[in-house]
Amino acid sequence: MQEIWLKISALPTGAVDSPLSYLFRVADMLMVDRFRSIRQAEKRDRDWTEINVGAEGGASPEPSAERRIAAAQEATRVLSMLDRLGPRVAAVFRRHRIDGVGQKQIAAEFGVSLSTVESDLRTAYRALSTWKERGDEV
């Protein structure tokens, strides 16, 4: 109603043959203008998104720079925590979980028994579990 009043008050004054029809026509034109404006804004936003983000909806397959930095910092803290468990425990964990080497092969490489490798992995897993629960260094 306010927009209709503003529109009518801005028009030149004069006699109107059919005031009710005139009022409805002004209201109709305002609604058409609003519809076109909304449709144009949606098209503009959609086009901008497709150009700048891509058609896949804005989800990048790559993590943001902040997430990469945070992950690298946390990985450094975790590896530092593992190193404090002892050089063999850290090396066994890295060979098994990061390099994907089997436990028997690790035992042969380090010249220890399979149960020693399993014990070292349990130690590392326990420390990682504590790390995860606490959210900081062990």
C-alpha cells in the first residue's frame, strides 16, 4: 500500500476518470515490476555463481587455505607427540599406518618380534586416542 501511495503521489495531478481502476492498474504494475526485479536478481546471482564457483554448487573439492594450514599444524603436533613415545614406536607407526607396510615386514625390518610391533602400535594408538579425547598434546 505504501508503494502504491508513493507512486500515485509522485504522478502529476489531474482528473482520473476511473479512480478504482487506476488504483488497481498501479498496484498491478508495481507487482509486475517487483516480480521482474526478483527474477532478474535470481538470474544475476545464478550467473555469478556459475562463473565464479562452478556448476557443482559451490563445494570445492579442495580444502580452504585455512583448513590446510590447520591440518598441517595438527599433523606436526601429532607427529611430535608420536616421536616422544620413542623412536621405534614412531617409526613402526609411520611404516604401518602411513607407508602401508604389513606388521610382519616391519618386524623383519626392525629385527623385533611381531608381538613387539603390535605392542608399539597399541602404544601409538592409545596415545592418539588420548590426544583425540583431550584435543591437545599428550
